[in-house]
Amino acid sequence: MRSAAAFDGCAVILCRTVMGKGVSFMQNIPDYHGKPASGGDIAKALEELGGSMEMYEKALEMRKGPLPGGRDIHAKKPLIDTGMPRTYTREDKKDNRGAFGKALAEVGELNYKKEGRTPILVFDCDLAGSVKVDGFAKVCPDYFIEAGIQEHATATVAGAASSAGVISVWADFGVFATDEAYNQQRLNDINRAALKCVVTHTGLDVGEDGMTHQCIDYVGLFRNMFGWKVVVPADPNQTDRATRWMLAEPGNVCLAMGRSVLPVILKEDGSPFYGNDYTFIYGKIDLLRDGNDAVILSMGHFAGRAVAAHDLLADRGIRAKILHCATPLAMDSKELFGLVGDLPVVTCEDHHADTGIGSIAAAKFGCAGKAVKMLNMGVTHYGCSGASTEVMSEMGLTTEDIASAVEGLLK
């Protein structure tokens, strides 16, 4: 039964499902929720539904042949102009979500209602200002869809839209878009959708929102699937470039980031590492600093902490090689082995220590039969509620903690 009511100009649809509707002896009988009719009941059910035993027998005969091959689905590459990347400097105070929002709005405006371009639809669950899609809404109002506070439905609708010839972007807090809507994202994987799911406020960097909002397992969740790509950028510059890459990439992509303002990752000469000469390549590992005593492998905003730990260790006579991989599910094994060699490795991430990049790296070394001394640093319990720096400190994930972990491995 379906009814609709209007509240402040919005239609609200209420639905009630009736199990076995239309078959008198099955309707609303729990026993038939998981089993079909049998024997003489089949004929009665078919008759009440307007079918016949003749149709049933024909269907059974058809099943004796070879199984159908199914659909062969090929993801289409979107046709858009991704524009020119924007480069932020050390003086810029920017968070990754802000860099994402700016790049999205720029690409959106560049392609808005242009003939021959793939339309970009952006879905929001009443968080436009927080997830930074409000800029897109201003420049592309007809392509912005405010779905309200209904993440499960939005994950489904946005995923379906991505299979209908548009670039479908859904931005939400990590805990809602991955943990809460996990089954819908799994179905997007099964259906080979092409959703661009942007998750913000991930990890302990959600800060004062506390345990219930700490999305510390998104890499592990998407790792359970088979078609999702995951990108966890290091700073606003890499976020800008990863956003533009994502919008032009076929298939399901999750772009994940925290909440806080981040320092721009710099080369040793002071210029932006992910600057004008950088191109985002899915699967690549970035060498941020060279060294020959130990390796620190970072993911996401921990790249900045890893570089700071490099400087601390340098003052103590230890040269640590700093690596960053924004694509944990596609980390290049040969590149990893070549960069690490036989050096001890400390991994660090704002993610569950046993299901993120540390565990992925450990599995790669183990499966290749390579003995490497490792320590995986990450989230080991639900964090407290407080400023991001305080929560990280309580978890033992400060720059000093990372440097001390390297010293411990060397001892």
C-alpha cells in the first residue's frame, strides 16, 4: 500500500510491503518468505496470478538447455573537459574536502549543459556545506540533487544514475556512505555501476564527533569487493588532481579524506610535491623523501606527519625514506619491493591498523616470500572525542610517535 503526504512543499511516500501478495494461501504467511509453493499449490498460485501450468512446464523445459551467458557490461569513459589543475602553495590554508569541492565546481561549470559532454550529477544528503558540494550547486543548479537525509536510498539512486549515461557523484560523511550504506555499495559493485563516492570526515580526523562518526574501516570495506577503486590523497594538491582524474574514470571510485586543514606536501626545495609537474596515476607510490636506514609508508594525510617524522629522525642521524600511496587497493607490488628493499618498514595511517595500507603491504611482502621487519601504526581502538590533534595523540599517532617507532625498529 502506498500513500503520499505533503510537508512544506515536499512529497513524502510511505510504503508497506505485502509478502506473497496476490496468492491467497501465501499472502503475509512468514513460512513462504524463504520457500516456494510446491505440489498442487503451484497450479493454484499460478492460476491466481493469471498464469498456467503450461507456462510453468515450458519454463522448466527451457532451463534444461545451456545457461544464459548474461550481459557483457563495458564501462564507458566519460566525455568531459577536466580543466587545468589548481596548485596550492605552503601559504594556502586548505583542507582536502575544500580542494575537492573547488575542483568539482570548476569541472562542473566547464562542462555544464555543453553539447557532447557527459552530464555531471551531484547528489547530497543535506550536508552540502560540510562535504563542499555547495559550490557545484551554485554553478550547476539543474545538475544538483538534494536527496535529504536518506543515505541508503541515495547510494542506490546515485549508483543507478551512474549506469544511465551520466557522471554520478555522491558526497557524504564516510561513516554514512560506507559503514551505513555498505550493502548498497556492494550492490553498486555487483551491478558494475560507475559511482563517484566522495567520503569526507574519515578516520580520527572527524574530531569532536567521536566514536560513532569515526569511519576507520573504509579501505577494508571496499577491499571486500572486487571492482571499487579507492583514493586517499595526501594534501589539497593531490586531491585536486585525483578529483579531476576520478570524474573522467569509468567504474566505481571512492575518494576519501578527513576534515582538517592540511599542510601542502613540499619537495626538499620548497616547491609543492603534487604541483604542476605531477600527474595522478592510479596504483603509483610516491617517493616523498629518500633515505637508506628505514622506510615510512604513509596513506592520506599521514603523508605530512611522515615527512615531519623524517625531519625529526634526520636530526638524530637517521635517514628515513618516506613513501606515500594514495591507492591502497592497487599499490604496485614491484614498485613497493624496489623502494623498500630489505629496510625495516613503519606504516602509518588514519585507519584501522589491521585492515588498511599496513595490512595490504604486509600481505604483499608475505605472499612474495619477502622477509621485512614491519610495524603497522594506525587506529587500534575507537578514539575519544576531541580536537583531531588530541585524538591522534591519545592513539599514539603523533609525529614523535612515528619517529620513535622507526627508532624502535632499528634497535
